[in-house]
Amino acid sequence: MILYNRKSNRGKGIIKKLSGEPYHIINILFAGVIVLVLLYSGFFSPEKDNYPVVCVHEKLTGEPCFSCGLSHSFSLIVRGRIEEAYEWNQYGMRVFLFFIAQLFFRLDFLRLSLKRPENRKQLIVYDSISSGLIFLISFWPFIASIFKGISQLF
């Protein structure tokens, strides 16, 4: 009976630690979103072309944008068809790797934050800087295309 109480109290302690800290909640939410993106990529098939999310830019202008084909690319990457993925979007692999890296970051930073709560502020700084750099590297072509489009307006 005592052993059972210790186990159940341990689970409650972890839930209490996770729910009491905004950093933990954010990590869990981001990890959940990434898992949903991966499930979306695995569920919807490039053969059936049954993706519920369509490119608004292409629908409005008739021209593809930098992100067109990312869903197809992700689905093909999940299925191991890397060369085909590049045909759908040449930047799909770098964005996919960003999401995979972020999933590992979220889980690892969450683990470290729970293990060493006294270092949480430093961990958040490291997390922010490393995630920001990886984001810029992964999404630079998209960011550059936005700035190019804005500069053409003037």
C-alpha cells in the first residue's frame, strides 16, 4: 500500500511541476504541435493529394510561393522518398529537419528544466538563442523572399 502511494504521488509531483511553469507548458505545446505536423505528414498521402490545407497565395494569384509543396515534401520525407521531396519543395528537408530538431530540443530542455530547476533561466536563454539561430538558418529562404517581395512594392 505504501509503495502504491509513493508511485501515485510521484506522478502528481511531475504533473504539478509541469503545470506550474510557463516554460514547461510552452515546451509541451510546441512538442505537441510538432508531433501533429508529423502525424499530418504521415496521414495525408502525396499519391491521393488529399491535403486539407491549401496554399492561399497560389489560390489567389495562380502562382506558387516559396512554401508551396511543403506538405507533399514532408509526406514524402516521412515515407523516405527524399529525392521526390526535393521536387515538391527544395527547402522542405531543411524545414523538416528544423521541426525534428525542435522536437528533440523541446523534450531535452523540458527534461533538463525538471532535473535542474535552479538553472532554468540559463536554460531558457540557451534555448531561445539556439532555437532562434536554427530557425533563421532553416527559414532564411522564406524570410529573404518576404523581404524581396516587400522591396518590390516600393
